[in-house]
Amino acid sequence: MYRISKPNDNGLTYGLHLYAAIVKNLRGVVFSLSEEKILERGLKWLTRHFKYRSLGFAPSIVEKYKLLERYLERRQFIKLWYPTRDFRTFVNELERLLEIGRVVIESLSFSSAYVSPLIIIGEDSVEELESFSLLKVMSNKQLTDSDIKLHLRIADYSVLDMYAWSVENAHNILNLVIRGKSYNRALEDRVKRVYNDSRRFWRIAENNGKCVVMYLDLLSPLLRKCKAEVMKRLIESYSEVALSAFGIIAGFVLTVQ
């Protein structure tokens, strides 16, 4: 695995060529707000089972957990950076408008921008993502290592296969917002697409149990939270970068002993 060096642009952004290389090889964006011992348990599992694909951390989670510096010394873990300066400013604005923690906003927006699933470590971390959830896949099954690896791969396919459609759907919704038209049907299409995609997880899906997969979306809660005029200003100011944060994300809840 080629080791991506730290970017030179004041630590803010990669060049396009490095961004493309990371997207090609990224296995997932790691997210957690759990205790360090729970996070480290998950990281040890990832270290053992993903040696040849990169796993990324948003900058804010690296600041929150000092133990991640040790993992960044290993080849499969990388600290992600903002693809562009405007994208960084846009994420700052999302944090202000949604009034949610930096680790959550960065991890979700990076997962979309890097077209990768979110790897959620710790069941209590799921609670922090509730307001972004479009659908959950529940299960009582005790997943083996092979089960986890398979369904992480399926989550990767979900993000990739839905990305172009979900970004185009977001584009249509934002155009309707600008024109003052109803976007309810387009938003319903977003949920329907997620429901259909969730059938991929038929091997583990049950009517109850614990959450194992979350379909996550930054756009839906933003529409609920912000008035039309606020959304219009946001779209007009960040039209070139906003869509890259509005892909639908499959988040896999990694629970290991």
C-alpha cells in the first residue's frame, strides 16, 4: 500500500491527484464518540482484518482521541484532509446551522466526499447519528469476523452504487428549494432508494435487535432545520462543493469483543 504523505497546503487540502488516490483505496471513514477502550477494541479488529486498504480519520476525531496518533503510524490508517478550501468553509457552515459536534459533521461530510462507508465504533456512537438516519437495519445475530467483513464490503457497494443517484437527487431538491417549489416527492424518493438498497443486508436483517447498518444523510436534517431563505443563501454561496457532502452514506456499526 502506497503511503500518502501529509499535504503541503498548510495542512488543509490535498492536491486533486492525491485526493483521487485516496478515494480509490479508501475502505471507510472511522467514526466514534465512545470511550477510548471501546474505540481501541474496534481499531485493533480493523488493524487485523484490513491490511491492504486505507481507513481514514477526520481531523477532529484525531484531535479528540490522542491514541489515534499511534494508529496513524501504521500504513492502513490515514488522516483525511479537506478536498478543497471551500469544502472546509462549507463544513464549518453546516456545523453552525445543524448545531452538532465537529466530529459528527466532519465524519459524515468526509464519508460522502470520499465516497466511502462510515465505520461506526461503539453502540453508543449510534445515538449521536440518530438525527441523520434515514433507515436502520436491525439484527439479533452474533456476527462472525467473516460476517463483519462481508457486510462492510456490502456497505462499500451501497455507497458507491447510490452516490451518483443521491447527489443528483440532492441537486434536484436544491433546485426546487431555490425556485420555491415543493421537494417532498424528491425527498420521498431518497427514502425509497434507501429502503430498496437495504435489501442487500438480507443475510442479517431482522425485525428487531440492535442497529447494524444506518443509512445516513446530511441533507434531510438540514432541510428540516433551516428556513427556505437560509437554504437559498447556503446553496448560492457553496453550490460547487455542497453536493459532494450530500451523498447518502451507509454506516456499519462495528461491535467486537
